[in-house]
Amino acid sequence: MNLSLIDTDIWIDILRGEDTDPLIAATALHHQLVLVSANVAHYQRVVQVGYSLRLENWREA
């Protein structure tokens, strides 16, 4: 998986320090891990731009 093509808007948010959730998601994608969070909505933007991020809500598990 080539994460160098991640959406420009997501990179801008990361660089500005406004949103670190995409950085967490990129780490999970790179290591092919399931991202576990109580608020999976924070990571939907990464999924919307086409990445197959596996999410699990720990409150619903």
C-alpha cells in the first residue's frame, strides 16, 4: 500500500497540527492493523478518500 498519495487536505490538517487522527489512521494502515476507537467517525474521512482502513468501535465490541 502506497500511503504517499494520501489526500492533500488530510496532509494539510496533519501538518497544521489541527487533526492527528489521520496520522493515527496512516500508522494503522501502514502496519495493516485494526484501528480501535470509541469514536470511529473521526476516521471516516480516511475511508472516504479510498483507503481500506479497518475500524472497530471498542464500546460496541
